[in-house]
Amino acid sequence: MPSSAESYLLDYHQRLVGVTARCFARTPVLRDGRTFPSTYALLEAAVPREARPLTVLDVACGDGYLLELLAARQQPGLSLVGLDMSAHELDAARVRLRGAATLHQGRAQELPLADGSVDVVLSHLALMLMDDVERVLAELRRVLRPGGTVSFVVNGDMVRGDAMEVFVGLLRPLLASEAVPPAPLGDARVRTVEGLQALLGGAGFEDLRTHPLAIQGDGEPRAVWDALRMTYDVDRLSPAALASLEASFLRAVEPLRRAGGSIPLRWGMRQVTATTPT
């Protein structure tokens, strides 16, 4: 039986298939002073471009956008595997990928793969949502070969002084007034560098590297609102509270407008990479 958090996520991704890729597939990201096309592109680049047998697993692959980036390489020896809990997301992935990857419906806590069968594990905005993260990491460690790599994008620290800070400041009192507790998703340790170090080290990973990311979501106020309203806490508001939040947000960000009409929005995230011992 899925947990309450998993049941909510399954419902959310049935209603909003492909939402994560729609929000972030074409949104530039700043890492280490350089701008990259997207967080998906950062993960795609973590896979070696080598003409040798190489198996890549995308955990919580959603509608298959990251796997599609990898398939577009047409790289000799590259085998792609995707796993997701949501049958609806996997249906969309099958349409997108047209047989370019092997897809499994299941949970990261019980990977349907053999020991030492994977070279690279990727995951985009999912690890911080998962129950029993220690078991997830143990499973990833189990299926990875010696010298294998994991690379995740997870939530990071909030970037101050832009539309995200305005949004969070307006959302918190609304959640309190509706007695809506924070969405009970994942393990808080995944949201800090120290927690990630402890979790990955405890699972037997080494050479941990973390990179702060600033996703560049600037746009017209309405477009920024449309992106922010897809967050899990907003999804759980009543229609009246949602309408109130929208109106308050659009008023509050007017002082942030630039000459061209856009407002600044930065999603704070992290890319986390580690390896298994050789």
C-alpha cells in the first residue's frame, strides 16, 4: 500500500502529467558562475560520452524528458532505464520515448534491477520527496557497479529578494489560516548539505560534491504565478485561498517589475553527485 505522501503524489501526477518537465525543461540554471540550458541538461551531462556499454537509470523519470535527452545522443552502448510510481507519467514517457528506454512502474525503495547492473543513476527533483530515503540510497548503492555515479537535483536554499521570497511570505499565513500543515513529503535531511553528506556517506557513497543552483524563472508576473502555483503546498489550498494568494501575489510583485515587464524568480536547488567505491 502506498503511504499517504505517495498517494498524494500519485494523485497529483495523475492530474498534472508532465508538470515537472513543463516547468523546468527549458528554464536556464546558474551553476558555478555558468548558465546551463536546464537542470535536466546538468543531469544529462553527468553521463559519460564514451563508446562502451553503459546503463543509466533515471529514478522517478516522470514523462521521460531526461531519458529523451540521453536517447537523442544515439550513443553506442548506451542503455536507458526509467522507473516511476505513476502509471500516468509512464504512459506519457512511452509516447515520448518510442521504445528508446526500458520503463518500470515501481518504488525506488524496491528497484526491480539486479545487483551491480547500473553505471549511472540520475534523479530530478524526486529524492527529497521519497519515504525511507535510507532504503532508497541503499537500493541505489546495490544496483550500481563499483565506481558508479549518482547525480541528483534536489531543492536547495531560497534565493532572497525576488518573487520566490514574496510568494513564500504570502503562502505561509494562508496555510496556517486553513490549518493546512506542510506537505509531509520526504526527509528533511535531504534539504541540507550536511544531511545529504550524512545520508550518502552512511549508504557507502564517496566523493560527494554539491553545487548550489539558481534556476532562472524570470517572466511576466502572470507567467511566474503560473509556475509557482504548481507547487505542492499551493495545490492543497482551497479554491478561495488560491484565488486570494493569486491576487495578493500579483499585487505584491509589481514593485519588482523591470523595464521590460518581467520580474525576477530564482528557484534555489542543488546538484548532488557521488560515487561508489571501486
